[in-house]
Amino acid sequence: MSEEKGVIYRISGPVVTAIGISPRMYEVVRVGDEGLMGEVIELHGEQSVIQVYEETSGVRPGEPVIRTGQTLSVQLGPGLLTKIYDGIQRPLPELEKTMGVFITRGVDADGLDLEKNWQFNPTVKAGDSVSPGDVIGTVQETTTIEHRVMIPPGISGKIKEIKSGEFNVTQTVCILDDGNEVQMMQKWPVRTPRPFTKKHAPEVPLQTGQRILDFLFPLAKGGTAGIPGPFGSGKTVTQQQLAKWSDADIVVYIGCGERGNEMTEVLDEFPHLIDPKTGEALMNRTTMIANTSNMPVAAREASVYTGITIAEYFRDMGYDVALMADSTSRWAEAMREISSRLEEMPGEEGYPAYLSSRLAEFYERAGRVETLSGGDGSVSVIGAVSPPGGDISEPVSQGTLRIVKVFWGLDAGLARQRHFPAINWLNSYSLYPPSLDQWYRDNIKTDFPEVRTQISSLLQVEAELQEIVQLVGSDALPVDQQLTLEVARMIREFFLQQNAFHDVDTYSDLKLQYTMAKAILSFQEESKKALAGGSALEDVVNIPARTDLMRGRFESGYEDRIEEMLDAMSKQIADTMEDN
Amino acid sequence: MTGKEYRTITDVKGPLVFLNKTEPVAFGEIVELRLSDGTLKNGQVLDTSDDQVIVQVFEGTASIDKQTGIKFLGDVFKLPVSKDMIGRILDGAGRPRDGGPSIVADEMADIIGAAINPYSRQSPSSFIQTGISAIDACTSLVRGQKLPIFSASGLPHNDIALQIARQAKLVDSDDDFVVVFCAMGITAEEYNFFVHDLERTGALENACLFVNLADDPAVERLITPRLALTAAEYLAFEHDYHVLVIYTDMTNYCESLRQIGAAREEVPGRRGYPGYMYTDLAMLYERAGLVKGKKGSITQFPILTMPGDDITHPIPDLSGYITEGQIVISRELHQKGIYPPINVLPSLSRLMNAGIGDGKTREDHKSVSDQLYAAYAQGRELRGLVAIVGEDALNERDLQLLKFADIFENQFLRQSRDEDRPIGEGTLDYAWELLSNIDTKYLVRLDQKWIDKYHPNEKKN
Ligand SMILES: Nc1ncnc2c1ncn2[C@@H]1O[C@H](COP(=O)(O)OP(=O)(O)OP(=O)(O)O)[C@@H](O)[C@H]1O
Ligand SMILES: [Mg+2]
């Protein structure tokens, strides 16, 4: 079949209709004299409808369309990390070499460097039986990440020969008894989830170093989170913080229909940022997909699939992978644009009727799994959502919230007051705490869950009191409620606010978070006693030790000095009683 | 392939012309239409197949009939570009409007503009001093940024844009800016205002204007900004210029986009605007920035008027999702007689952090800016409370903050149209002076080391 050739009948933006071929659904075809890459997305009588991954202006009816026999796939193997790709896994540095600084079209590029030699160290020997997912050898891909070369799905048997030494990704490193040959590179169709044995319940938190996230609304390894928010509220900064500081082994960052400069920023910054866990550059564990807002929409549609397939591949090696997609709304809009060109019957707000099932299928590819080889790996997915006008009653936000287990709701009002991260603590939620609490008790402190509950109920009480304050002013409240307001303000300003751009404040580990939360609670406890003992509220809240405690978080070595500060605080609070 | 004229129009709808089978016509190809009275119009192919071709006519479809002849010119829309464009005034389709000769092409450039490879970009980080305190201190502009002005009808956004164009300079070099100005559907009066000002200051010689006015064809507005940006890219990346692109009014551009969508009977997105408006706007706004290995740069100042002063309207909303911040003009401040009436609270410069600080503006800049924001935001909020419970219910700290909000608006924001405040001794020192109206113990966002160095009353020299 392979060289079957047809012609273009119609061109409407990124959608091209061909006649004279009968390809399979999702087959990759070459479109026009320039051989632009496209994918069959609908078969309609005589006609094959194709979404084209490159600009189509200048293309004419009558130009050829050629089948490739392949479905849209990614190349998987050593060399994925530290790379930046477009939505269809073309390495951007390669495109720069052939096209210059502007992305033109008609250029192919392999996702992996096919020439580069890697040191392959076998972990099996001749005579061993292997089946899909089994690791047959390792490659030190970056200084921190060991790439585990696996038997691809669909192949199994006894090993006849296994090699060792320097090979490129297309050379055979293993031969089975039945003659099947295995290379370091495998291909996988992006729209098909990679197989695993079974899904486990997530019970380990993904630690992000972001206090409001870890402490109040935690995400589990293998879990799903949505971050909706209006423009400028902090979706990208939050996602970048997660890419930087979360304790995943591998990070896949998808810039889907967003700004070019934001990707450049990651490229500039990550090689210089040090992973607190390994002491190595963060770039060594990262793969980026950049299909910015002005790049072709069809490739934007594909970009999330390219990203999640790469994530699943590392999961299959037994790694914990975190994937960020910024923004899933732009992905949904790409679907909407293609769908409208197909003249499909629109659903809500013009989005295709299958929007919510596509969203569900995507997030369903997250999870903590037992891999085919019996290992344990996970993919956590964090999707930004950009609701028009910041109003989350729209289809993409709603479709996302129905699926994800964590909702970090960004708030324009907070962003305007420069309260960052501008996550609204009253309407955000996480459904994971019940399954994670045992972990916190075992690994951080036995009363961790109780401390969390106390902190969040203080914030609830504050919200109720604020309503009264708006009417009568705070002086009209009884003194214990005024203290509650002060304590809640401390939670907001000292604990929830966290400056992503501050060298020290940008990251707090869980132990420190716990200590800070406890510090606030003990301030409350002791102040209550002091007030009961006759102290003036004004004196209690103005003790210098409280300011020191709050400002201290910006200085390094804070965790070592905090005990000392707490002692000073207790003493000063007690002193307010004696003054009276 | 060119030359042949067709008379196969079947339908005319709004700005669109539908015609029957022709030779294979390219998607995006440029079309010439000859009316029976000899008038020529131009258009572009929006959809093409063996059976039917859909053409969008830039000058509108008035007087087109089934006898109208159609010629396909064999190529997509290209603009002749050359350095000689500097100092010229062109119309919305790129033809001379100043009576001068046609531009002799150094190169024919595709106006759609290819995307800059994100890998090839260079992060913008050079501070541009505008001399306007509100912008320089709170929403600092950086070379290569796209920073729109969100305004509304009747507000002085044009004055602000012109003041920026006049005063913008880099503190770390003496490279000049070339201005590319793009008018989309603005009134002749507004246009004259721009031209006179540019003439008055001699900036016109260093500018290139693309002009589509309110009574020029609406559909043409869809190409005008693309021409302007094509010229800007050529000047920036072929000739090392630092280009400042001002385009106004994006709202008119979006209306034209909506018109085309409606004529094609597309399923509309929010409030009748096409679902692809985000992508379409991104194809303009993303043509800003710096690229590795090139000296020039493109900085964009799109101006848009928010329908009904509503920042959640799709035009400002989608713009805000693409641009690197926004400068929001406030009717309330304008009514108080404050110029420039910039509300810094919803305003934002996302690239500010990269462009300020030691060696760029001044070491205390970030700290001062955070403190100004915090104090002004709290002061404004207190105004609301005072309206209900009166000033008596306020404590000392709140009273000072309340007063500071007025000081900030009346002294810091307010400046004259030709007042050019340098960042250090002008804007930042002034900020310190005004902040000294608040007790230092309440200025918690200021680092102690900057207080010791810059606070007028606490300086330790
Ligand atoms: N945690 C944070 N610490 C400090 N500043 C922050 C933080 N989060 C957000 N900001 C500020 O808010 C600005 C906007 O944030 P960001 O770019 O992440 O918004 P966004 O929600 O991604 O917007 P858009 O939808 O337009 O992309 C940042 O440039 C930064 O100034
Ligand atoms: Mg963002």
C-alpha cells in the first residue's frame, strides 16, 4: 500500500481534504508539493480529511497527498531529556539549524539523535526470558537519570544475544531466539496510552515546596490537578515552580499555545537551577514541548499527546513523572478550531461535543501504576486552564473539574493585591488528604493532619468574621475574635504568601512547613493565655519577635533558627502580661 | 498561472465572494477584482477547492456583481520592504499615502510572518525608561516586550502612547527607537493628532506609518497590522533597528475579524467573536521580542478600548492572555483630573523582574515598587471602609495608608504630558519621599538596608 498517492481537493486553513487515497484513521500523510506533515482525522466517503501540522498558505488543490502507513508517533529512547520539541516532537534546535530563527515549513527532524552513541550496559544475559516492559540494559542519559532500555510491547521470548558497549539508538542491542531484534529506540503512537499491569491508589504526596499546595491542597504522585485562573493570576509561575521544585524524577513541561518568551525563560533558567534532591541541574530531568500560540494549531492539538506519551514512557521505567500542560484551554481551542473547519455539530460555546471525553481520556493517562515489569511508576498531571473572563462556568474548566482530584483556584483579586500564589484558600480543594495522611504521620509528624485542619478552619473563621468587619470595623469585635483575625492574617502573609522569585522563599520543605504552621498555632495559644492574663492585644501582636519570625523566612538558615525565635516569641508574649 | 480572468461569481455575502471552479487556486492567494466600471479591488483566498473558492475582499463588496472579473495573482500577500520605508506614510494596504513614490522593494516579505522559534529567542531584559513614574516604577517596560494599553473611549490613551514614543529610551545605551505606527479604523482627528505630534517632535522622520482610518475599508484592517509588523521585523532583524510598534485600535481590528466570521457563518465563540480570535491575535502579538544573534528588537504597544469599560470582554481578555502584562487606564482617575490616569493595581508587567534592579535601574527598585503597591492597595481599600464606618474607626496605621492613597494619586501618578522623570533621581527618589509620609515601622515591604540608604529621614550617610 505504502506509496499510495492522492490529490488535494480542498484547503481551509489547517484542514485539507484529499481524494484518491484510502488511508487509515490517524495515519500520517504528506501533503502538497512541499510534503507538509498531516494526520488523517476523518474519513468521509471518497474524502480523507487531514489536519496539517504546518502553515498551509500557498498550497493548491491538485497537489499530491501521500500515505506513510504510520500513525502519529513519537520516538522514545535515550536523548529525550534536556530537549525542547515542538508539538510533533521536532527538536527546536534542529529546526533552527535548517530554517534559521523563524519556523518555516516542510522540514522533518527526528525526535532522537540517531547518530549519537550511548554506552549501553546490559542487565540481562543470553538465555534469560523477557517480555514487554522488561529492562534489558541501562544508559546513563544525563548525570542524574539512568535510562532503562525496555523490551517494547508486543515482543517476548528468550534472549539469544545481548550486546554491551557504544551504540546509537537504531542499532540492535539484543536479539531474541525468534529472531526479533531490539534497539534502544522504540516508537509509540501518541494517541494510544502505553500499557501497564494495573493502577494503584496514590498514597505518596508529590512534594512541591509550595506551602499552600503541599500543606493545604496536596497533590499525590500519580494524581491530577487543575489550575484555572484569569490572565496574570499565576498559572504559569505555579507550573514553573512545580517543574522546578517538585520531587518527581522526571518533568515533562508542555507549553501549549502560550508565549514564546516563557519557554525561552525555562530554557535559560533551568540549566542553572540546582535540584535540591540531587544537586544537579534541573534541566537534566526535564523534557520540554513548546508549541506556542502562534505556531500551527494542529500541532498544538498534538502537543499534549506527545508530552504524555513521553511521560508514560519514563513511568514505564519505574520513575515518578510530573507533567505540566500550560494551557489545556489552548489545546481545547485547537480542537474547537479543527472541529469547526470540519463543520461538525458544535456543543457548548462552539467546542466539539467530544471535548469532555478528550479531557477525561487525557487525565486518565495519569496514575500510579504497576508497570509491565512489576515496577512502580507514576505520572502526575497538572493542567492549567484559562477561562474566558476568569469565569470557570465555561466548558473547559467544568470538564476539567469533573475529572481532576485537586483544584487550585487562582483569584484575580488576590493577584491584584499581589498576594502570591494567588490561590484562593476558600474554594480550592484536594481530595487526596485521606489517602496521604498516613504518609504524613509516618514521615513528617504524627499530628500533621490535625495541624492542617486547624490552619484551614482558622481561615474559614476569618472569612466569616471579615463579613462582620466590613460592616462595623474590626474594633467592634470582642478581643478574642480580633486575635483570631491577627492569627489568620499571619497565616495569609507569613505562610500562604510565597514569593516565587525570592531565592530562599521560593521553596520550603514539608518539615519546615509543618514547623511554620505550628509556630502560628503556638502564637495563637500563648497570646490567648496572655490576653486572659490581662495583656493588651495591641502589645501582644506588636512584639518584635513576631516580626522577626515572619521576616526570617526570607533568610537562609531559617529552619535552624526558628526554634530560637519561637523561644523569644514565648518570652515576649509572657512579658506583655507582666507589664500590666 | 496569472493573467486569466474569471467571471464565475455565484454568491456575494458581506465581505466575501464565492466563485465556481477555476484553475487550482492557492490557499491565501491574492486576488484582483475588476468591476464593470474599471475599479480594482483586492482580496485573499480563504477557502479553496476544486469546486469553489471563497475570497475575502479587503475594500468591501459594494458594487461587485456577477460580471466582476477575478484574477488570481499566483502568490500570497507580500509587502515590498526596504529601509526607505522609514519616514513614509502608507495606507492600510501598504501603498503610499503621502504622495511619495512607491517603495522600491529590497525584498518581498510574506506578511503572515513565520513564528519565531522559541529556542531562538532571547529573553528581554533591558529596561526602557518612559519617564512616566507609574509605568517606570510599577509596570516597568522592557525592550522586546508586548505591553498593551487597556483603555476605553474618551480616555487619554493616545497621549500616553505618544508620550511613551517621545520619551522612551534605554538607560544602558543610546540606541534610538524607530516607531512603526499602525492605525486601524481610528478617526481622522485621532490620526491627525498622532501625525502632528510626531511632526512636532521630529519623530516622523524616524517613523513608518500604516494608516487605515474609520472610513477606509473595514476588512483591510485585518492586513494593516500584519504589514506594520512585517516592516518592523524587516527593520529589526535585517537592519538592527530597535522598533517600537504602536497600533491602535485593536478593538476595531477584532470587529473586522468578527465580521468575516459572521459572513462565513462560522460557529462563534464568546460574544460573537470567532473561536480562533486568540490564535489570530497571538499571530500579531507574538511578533515581538529579541532573537539570538540579531541586534534589533521589536517592542509592541497595542492600544485597545475596552467595550463598556469591561476588562473581561473578549478583546482585552484574550489580549491579556497573550501579552506580557497590561497598562490599565482608569476612568475614575481621569475624572479626578489625574494624568496619566493609570491604575497600577490591575496593571502588570510580567517582564519587570528581568529588567530592573542593580545595574539596570537601581537596587531598591523592586522593594520600592512592592511597597508602593501594598500601601496604595490598602489605602484604596480603606476608602471603601471609611465610606461606611467613617474615619474615626481607623487606627493610626490605617489613617496614614488612607492618606497615602491620595498622595500617590495626586503626586506620584500625576505628571504633565511633557514631564520626563528619570528613573533614579526622578521616580524612585520621589517614591521614597512620598513613602516617608508613612511611619517606617509600617513599611514592611522595604528592606532595612534600603531604608538606611534611601529613606529621606532615616538615611545613614
Ligand atoms: N508565586 C508568585 N510569586 C511572585 N510573583 C508571582 C507569583 N505568581 C505570579 N506572580 C506574578 O504574577 C505574574 C503573572 O503570573 P503568570 O504569568 O503565571 O500568570 P498566568 O496565570 O500564567 O497568566 P496567563 O494566563 O496570561 O498566561 C507574574 O509575572 C508575576 O509577576
Ligand atoms: Mg501563563
